[in-house]
Amino acid sequence: MKKAIRILALTLTLCLLLTAVYIPALAYTQRKVTLRVIYRELQIEVDGRVITPRNVLGEFVEPFLYQGTTYLPVRAVTEALNKQVDWDGDTGTVYITTKAGKASSEPRPEGLQPPPPQGANARKDVEVIYRDISIVIDGERITPCDQAGTYVEPFLISGTTYLPIRAVAEALGKEVSWDGDTATVSIFDPERADITVKTAAEFIAAIGPNRNIFLEEGVYNLSAASLRDIENGYVSWSEVFDGRQLTVANVRNLTICGADGSKPAELIVDPRYSFVMEFMDCRNITIENVTAGHSEGGYCEGGVFFFYFSCGITINKTQMYGCGTEGLFFKYANGVTVRDSTIYECTYEIMALDSCVNVLFENCLFRDNQEFSLVNLFSARNVTIDGCEFRNNTVSHNWESFFSVADSTDIVVKNTKFIDNKAKNFDPSGLIIFENNTYAGNLFTTPKEN
């Protein structure tokens, strides 16, 4: 009941935010749209040098503004950052790879001079095509976001893929700034602080943007630290049924990493009805080599990590264990990768994804979880579970199912093992594509593989 109340509250909050936040549609068709763009004689600066952006033919392409955001071809930005760009027209995918300091292998016409600019504040109608374009950087599918962390859909102009400069640069680990006086967009390496902590209070105090936090080996009870003794505008406590929950808000470029040791650092909280950590309006968050859970398991509400209106999330080599309802809860999240991690002994479910785009679980173990539908997807798109294992999980109620999927597309489970799971229903939705999976000792009927 308490979980239902929480979800209702979040839904009502969303209704108030919809006028400001764009959530990508779940299905795309190729469509032509005419956009009114503005040319302002913009200048692009990369690592302190002014560049002349060019397309694949070596022709000068002038940046333009659309809805206050600066656009350029993906190639023009990535090649200026020493990346190789390839286009797969069959799948609509832009592949960006590191060139390791080598010059571009593509020929460039000699003697090309930039044509005269369109003119300051010149307005022009441009026909663009949307066709569900994917961006893959060094093998990782990324979700391009604007400054607010909102998903930005790529489009084509005369066969060239365009994105906001910021979306491409930040996906490549760069910072972007704007100088309105000189109409200059600057792309540069962000400065990150390395901070090592050994207590819960030090950890909470260190949370903020553009930093790597290294946790020394040990147990960090976040409930034992008081924010009254910590000056940090990026964290707050919210009241839950039996205590307080730590919330991190408006943080970019944060890595939380357990220092190398015989066993990882462990994050715990005492309230049974809270998440260990809640992230709101955050982007580019990495959690690596930690263990997280509760000092005592609970029911109805709470879990390990909750990400809300966030993008660019990576969880790697992390153990999330039996506390509250689920290991992971993502709501309105774009660009999630969970790799080499384990979720185990959760009391209600393994995970919940609500209105999420571009999610990958790879080489993960989900074991000894129980009670209701274990993997819950609602209004999700492009979710892949690859090379994982589900072992000894239990769905206790006949009306529940192992996978609960609704209003979702492009859901794939492949190269995954299902061993000794107890569930009467597996995937009643029929929306999941199953490929090359292994099944043994399960109570459900083995699904048809594609």
C-alpha cells in the first residue's frame, strides 16, 4: 500500500512537470519536420582552439540555434575531439570510436574555405528527418541529453546526423560553456576532484558534482550521520515511515567507488522503508565496487538505489542485497548500464523501470529474490538483459509473473540463464524478445525463443 501511495505521488509530481520536461516517445516512425532555426555566426572552440566544423565531404557546416540550443553534425564535433565516426544506414546507428591519436582516415578536400556565414540572427526553415537514430560510443549505446538532462532525439539534414553540441561533447566526457558576448561555444575537459573518505559523514559531505569519491574498506552507516553537522547543498534527508532517507539532487559527473581491497566498502541505512540512496535530477553518475543494503530488511517500500529524472547512470561491480522491495528502481531515467553486479535476497522484486530509455544489464546475477513480479517494466524502451543469470528466485502469487511488462518496446533478453526459478507465469505480455537463453529447473513453461 505504501509503495502504491509513493508511486501515485510521483505520478502527480510528473503531471506538474510535463510542461517543462520532454519524455521520449516509445515508438518512432520516419517523419519529416520543418524547423525554424537561427544562424548567429557562432564560434566553436575545442580545448582552447577555434575549429572549422566540416561534414563528411569536408564542407564547412555552420552551427545553428534551435530552441536556444546550438546544433552541429555529430561528425563535426566528434572528429574535432579525435574520434572516428561511422554510419550504419540499415540500423540507423552512428558509431563513434576512439582514434588513439591518429589522424582521420577519411580524405579531406584541399583548399576548402568556409563560405560566408548566413548572417547574425538569420532565420531559416530547415527540413529534417527523425528516424530513431542510435548513438554508440566505443561500443556503448548512449542517450544524448541537453543541459537539463532531457533526452534529445537526433535528426537528419541532407543525410547528416545532427545533435546539440552539448549532448555530443558531454557524452564524450567533456564540459561545455557558452560565452554570450562573443557567441562562442567552448568544449573542454572537466576538472574532477579525487576525494578519499573513511566515514559516513565524510562520504555525505563529499557528495557533489565533478568529483570521484573513493571509499576506504569498511561499513558506512548513512543513518548515523547527521546533516546538521554537514554543510552540503547537494544532499538532504526526506522523511519515510520509520526514519529518514538520503537524497542526492542536481549533481553531475559523480563517481562513487570502493577503494581496492579484500572486500568492497558497504553502504547501509537503518530505516527499513527507505532507499539506501535516492538520486534526483542527476546525470553522469557512476557507482562502482561497493556493497549496499539495509541493516535490517523491510517490506512495502524502500530499496537499494532509486534514480528519478536522471540520465547517464552506470553501476558496475556492485552488490545490492535484500532490503525493502527492490534492488533498483529507475523512473524517467535515460541511459543506464548495470554491469558485473548482483541483486540478491530482495523481499518484493528485483527491479522496476518506469518510463526509461536505453537500459542495459550485462553479466549480472539476480538470485534468491521473492514475492511479486520480479522484473517490472512500464513505458520502457530499448531495454536489454544480456549474459545475465536469474537463479532461485520466487514469485509467490499465481496472479503475478516473472516479467511484468506494459506499454514497452524493444525489450530483449539474450544469452541469459534461468535456473531453479519458481514462478507460474513467465512473460504473459509477449512483448519480450528472447534469444539464445538457457533454462533449467524452472516451474514456468520455457518461452519460445526468437
